[in-house]
Amino acid sequence: MFAVIETGGKQYLVSPGQKIKIEKITAEEGTTALFNRVLLIAEGDGEEVKIGTPYLEGASVEARVLKQGRAKKIKMLRYKSKTGRRRRKGHRQLFTEVEILTIKSL
């Protein structure tokens, strides 16, 4: 069984027992999070597929929040030739690591 959920402006293909890193959500470590924006659910090995328009009514995915963190630093450098202008920036993206517990369909 697997599902496609939407969170943080991105779509994720998830199945029970899987650990994924998603955009930061406001939840404490150890608590459960419920994702209601389910786009697709496939049961078994893809025999029975339910597709939403755009979301499935009554479907949800439950996950346990494992960790809140920050990704590795991404370094950016801008350079303008002839003037010698340089600008250096860095960014660390916030993320939440979750473990998918259950997928509930209609």
C-alpha cells in the first residue's frame, strides 16, 4: 500500500514504515502528524488505485515526528566580471523528519 501526499508545496510518495524528510511543520518531536491532502492511494501492489480530484475526501496519512532539524549549508556566490563585485551567501533549509505509520482510505 502506498499513497501520494502533498505538504509544503511538494508531493511525496509514501508507504507505511518509511522515513522521509519534509518541509518544516509545527509539531513537537514524538507527536503524531496527520496529512489530509492525499492525492492518490494504491492498495496491494497497485491493483486498486483511488485518485482524487485534486484530493481524496476522508483519506489521511498518519506519521510520527522523529526530528526537527536543519539541512547542510548551501553556499552561493555571485560574481560580476570587470567590476570585481562579489557577494557570498549561505542558507540552511529547515526540515522535519517523519515516519509514516498508517494510510487510511475512505
